[in-house]
Amino acid sequence: MPDAEPRAGTTSAVEPGPMGSEIVDLTDTALDDATAAERGDGPDAATPTDRVPPADVAMLTDRRERLRKVAAIVFVTVVVLGAAAVTLTRSPFFAARTIDVRGASHVSRSEVLRIAAVARDTNVFTLDAGAAERRLERDPWITDATVSKDLPSTLVIDIHERIAVAVAEADGVLRLVADDGALLDHAHPRDAAGMPSIVMADADGVEPSLEAVGGAARAIAAMAPTLRRRIDAVSILPDGQLRVDLSSGASAAYGDVAELQEKAMALRALLDYAAERGATVVSADVRVPSAPTAVLTGGEVVAP
């Protein structure tokens, strides 16, 4: 029998076997079939289901279903809790049943609540405390305000008011002036009684600038109450310096707006020194507070 021709692309051969039989080398053919099966395109290719045992497939499917159910339950729970929280925070449970207003003297309690836009039905939880504070601090009498929340139903409003120390004319109207120079309400006679005036010296009908009024007000605020009661006016000179006019008719050169507490103490010391000697001050100079001088009745000049 003639030898078989080798198939192209293979190394198999037909060799004579024992007793004249033929042995066929199928090594390459077997390898090709195995490779095709692994790729899934051969005659013996296995499907995914064939590669995973049926019990494992059922377990994975069941696990996926359980995860979907858990995710759905979590989502619904979050939505329900969120809606409940929103409903609760907007409920009467957080209504302001207690509102404590502290530090208000000139501004009445009802006015504080009106300016802050706060009432007994205000929701304490949702109240914007910062916005309420800013509304209060726009009032000229209120220099500082703090709004505190004590859940579920209490509000505390702390007020720090300005103190009126003088009167000054502004825009043709007599106004109260605060210790920091802020212009307050119109000065009614009962409010202005006993308060010193802030005026322009030797300038009838001319109103001082707001900056000059502020400096004079700070000079008055630096004085002790006993000295402040003896002041008739603080005059602003053309060069911007100050002169303090006493109700006794005496005057004191005060200089610029600096060392105000020291100047107030020096003027008080001069007045006390004159009183101890049985005299009165005609004029004084405290522009240099460490070296004050005064002219007493009779013309005596002292520098205690």
C-alpha cells in the first residue's frame, strides 16, 4: 500500500504498524479541537450554564434578588424618614413658646420682637438666628444682638444698647448722640435735660460734621458721670480741636481727640484742687493731660 501524503499544516504521519496495520498521529487534530472548545466555537464548546453547576446558578440568582429587595427597603426607609423629619421640624412642636429678651432698656420688648421678626408661633428649629441679629443691629439704639436657640421651643435674645451722652443738631433737628457718636432719636426735652450739647464754636447756624460729632461724643463718654453732669457743652473749634464749656462758665482747652480718659481725669483733678482751696476754675488747659494748668478766681495760675 503506498505511503499516505502528510496533510498540509500538520506533523501527523501514517506509519506502518505491526502486522501491516497503520497508526495515524492525531496529535494536532486533538489539540485543535480542545482549543476550539475552550473558545466556545468548537463542536465540544461548553455553555456558561454547563460550566457553572445548576445549584450555584440558583444561589447567585437568589442572592441578587435579596440584594435588590434590601436596596429597595433602604431607599423607601430613607425617603420616609426624611419626610418625617421635615414634617416634624415644621410642626408646632418647635414653636417658640418661651422668648427671653435680655438687656433691652430704651428699646421695648415688643419692639425687639418686631424688629427681629420673632413671635410665639416662630419655628425655633428653622429660624435664621443670624438674619434676626442683623435686623436688630440695624436699629440705631442696638449696638450688638445675639439670638440663641434652645430646642425645642425657647429663644434667648441678648441686646446691648448704646447710651445717649449728648445732643447735637443734625439736618435742622436736635438729636440724641450715643457714646460712640451714632445719631439716635430726636431729642425730646425730657431726654435732653442735663445732657451736654455738641456745637460748632463761633459758627451760628453751622452744623458740625458727623465725624466731629463722633469725636466730641467720645470725649464726653470718657468722663465720669459726676464730671459729665458739670459739662454744659463741647465746642468744636474751626481747626477741629475741642473745647469743654462747664456749666459754671469756665472753659477747658481739650485739644484733639486723643488721650480722652487722661484728659477727663486731669480736668476733674483741677476742679477738685480748686474746690479744696475754696476757689473756682476760670479756665483750664488739659491738652497735655500729664501737665494740666488752670487759672483760678483772682488770677492765680496753678499746675497741680
